Amino acid sequence: MNNDDHSHGRGHANHADPPADALDARALQALSAFVDAELPPHARTELEAQLAADPEAASRVAAYRAQRNALRALCAVQSGKANDEAAYVVLRARTPWWQRAGLAACWLVVGAGLAATLATVVPPLFQHHDDYGKPAAFAQRADVAYAVYSPEQRHPVEVGADDQAQLVAWLSKRLERPLSVPSLDDYGYTLVGGRLLPGESGPAAQFMYENAAGTRLTLYVTGAKNQTAALRTLREGERRTIYWITDRTGYALSGQLPEGRLHAIAVDVCTALGGKPDQW
């Protein structure tokens, strides 16, 4: 981030993540152990005090936590369970390479034959659960970002809604396009804030909304190759993402609402952002 960037939380000052060489190896190891809860109590207390006075170290800890949450969410998406359970790696004795190669070749032949048979007999198994085929990559990223950050209680956003003007200016500068934050007040949702995210081929932005019951929606924004694309739906478990493209900008509204209600909100958001869903 640049000097306009903000830290995690709602409206607090922020600095960019320090470069890899800004902290020595021992300090990085200590920060990693802190995030993984591997420090003894006295060392953890000392490091917490250090983080309060060291913005660079605090920024590094926030980055480590975001990476950990992203990995957990990706594992949950693959397993169909969006929860906080950690993924475990089981180490086994290595099989000789020539046995692994032979086994892989056998499975490749069997898999190809099985895929061809099932594709003919049961075509729906080979169709992604999107309304119009394979979903856009940015919609999948939006879904994962929602799974990662919507449950977060302490740091759901980088810049809070109380600094909305600077949030929009910062993200507009990073995405190199004018952004605006549509109001969802009519649906009972208020803006929590937003954050910068990595996109498929450049930066992306995520705006988060919340209602009185604590239910959250996120609006993901990023650059797109196509000029325009109509509203489509990506389904992952109980999550839904309605996405579209307007003026080479991809938008994705994600949440865990009944699909009809989320679609109605997406239509209004799309219209407010310059789209023409009634003509698509």
C-alpha cells in the first residue's frame, strides 16, 4: 500500500507491509511463531507489547494471519466445509519413484476412461453449478474472499466506514478506475469498510456490509477483459455470489442469503453502478 493506505480495523492509520528484508530472520521467525500460538506466555506478552509500538511488525503479523485464513478457507472450499478447522498434513514413507510413475500411468488411463463414460451417461456431473457454465475467475476469488473475511470479528476490513471518502479514493487509485460504494440501507445493510485484495491480473477491492443481526455481504470489484456481461450466479455450499461486468469492471456480490433476495439486491447494486440488468 502507499501512504494513503490504512491498517486493519475500522478507520485506523496504516502502513504498507514491510519488505521481506525490513525485518531480520529471527524477528520474522518470532512473528510467525506468534501467529501460530507457539510462543511461551512470557515471550508472547513481550511481543504483544512490541507490536503495539512497531507498525511494521504489526503489519507483518496481519499479513501472516490473512495468509493463514486464506489457506484455511481454500481448504474449506475444496472440502465443502467453510469452518475454522485446521488442515493437517500426514507424512508417509515415500514409495520408489518407478512405482509411483507406474501407478500414476495406470490411474491416468482408468480416469480418462471413467471420465468419458460418465460424461456421456451423467452429463450434469461435469457441469459447474453456475447458471451459464464455468464461472468467471474473479467470481471464484470473490467467493473465497467472502469465506475468509466475513467471519472475521476483530479485523474484517482494512479501512472502516467512518473514513469512507479516503477508502474509496485509495481503492480507486490502486485499481486505476473510479469506484463508488452503493448504499444498501434499503435492505438494512450498512457499510463496515473495505480492503485491498490481490486479483487475477491486478488489484481488487472488497467492500463489506452488515445488518443488525450481524449478517454480512461483500461486494468484490476488479478489472475485467470483457466490456459487459450479464448477471450470473455462483453457488458454493450455502454461499451465493451474483456477478457481472460493467465497463470492463467485474463486480461480485457474495452472501449467505436466499438466492432470490441476494439476486434482487445485486440487480439494484448493478443498476446503481451503471449496469443495465433490465436490458441483459
